[in-house]
Amino acid sequence: MIPPDVTWKTCCWSRETTSAHQIISNLCHLKLSVTAVSSMYN
């Protein structure tokens, strides 16, 4: 299983310039926030 941090970093730092990139980036940051909150409760 891929570590969450690797997943969002790969996604967020992607060099895509398509309109979908904005949506993907938002989803990545949301995932990052969820991951950060989850780690606080572990």
C-alpha cells in the first residue's frame, strides 16, 4: 500500500496544466488535511 504522504505529494506536485488539475489539486489538499487530522487521533 502506498503511504498517504507519497500519494498526495505525487498528486499535488503534478505538473498537469489541464482544467482538471485544479480539481485534482483541491482533492489532494483535502486528502492532506484529512490525513493530518487522522494522524493526530492515532
